[in-house]
Amino acid sequence: MTPRSALNRTVLALAGLVLLGGGLLVLFAGLDLYRRHDLAPPPGWPLTSAADVLLGSADRARWSSQGWWWWPAVIAALVLAALLALWWLLAQLSRRRPGSLPVGGTPPQEGVELRDRALREAIANEAGALPGVGHAAVLITGRPGRHRTRITLTLTPEGMPGATLGALCEGPLSTARRSTGHTMPAEVRLQVSRHGPHRVE
């Protein structure tokens, strides 16, 4: 999991918990579930019946008498939260994959591009055919010109990590560099496939 995906999942989980808690609070009060099921909410619990409001008259009067700085500060905090939410939304909508890669080095040949999907499949097929590799998965992320290649190799029980990594660099990655004219920075993860214990008689 990349730091960006971890941050996204954390933000989504926190936002989901807040919305779920608020929704359940309003639902319990609106349907008057506390009274119908003889439930006793904790002392000071908001919205315990359908007639309750989130801010009563005393609360509104208390917050209104905080001074001239209170409401500008609240509005500024809300605007900042809205801007952060908008920035996060735009970051999610931005392209995480290059889509197509210019071919021919720097500067690239005009009009010659290679789809990232085709390059992923080519690297995965060649890496999957290496000795000791049972499966290969390739993901290309980033923007054109600043892309990164993430390769996950599942080794067979007979696979040797050092030899496999050397064969990967000299084989599929070297072929991709020659084909595209780019350095192709790569992150390789090695894992071993599950297998049953060998019985010796």
C-alpha cells in the first residue's frame, strides 16, 4: 500500500465514521427509538427525541455572546475545511497513471507514444516467464516523464530472490528501457507462493 492510498483510506474511514455516527444520532431521534425500545441514552446525549433540536435557545444565546471574533473564526474554519475537502477531491480525480509514454528518449519522437497498459503487459509477460517466477504483476504510476514501475513477483519454492532480481533487471526492465528510451525507475516486491509441506519417506 502506497502512502497516498493509506492516507486516502484513513480519511475515508474517518469521514465515514463521522457521517455514520451523525446519521445514526439523527435517525434514533427522528424515529423516537429511545422511547419505543425503552433505551436510556447517556446523560447530556443530544437528540434523544423527535422534538429535540441540535442547538437550543440557551446554546444559541451562549455562542452568540462570544464576541465579534467568534463568527469570523467559525466561518474561516468552515471555509478552510471546504477548501481542504475540495483539494482532496481534485487530487482523487487527477490521473494516477501516465496513460501513454513518449517513446524515443529525450526529447521524444514527435507523435510516437506507447500505452502504459501495453508496456505493463509486456513487462509482466516477460517477467512471468523468468525461471523461478510463478506470477508477475506490473503497475505503472505517476505522470508522463515522471512515472514509476511497481513489479510484484511471486516466486516458486525453487525460486532464488537474488538470481530472479538480477534476471529481471537484465531482462524485462532492460528491454523496457531500450524500447522506450527512458530510465524506467522500478520498485520490485518479491513474495513466495504458498505450497504444501513436502513429505519425505
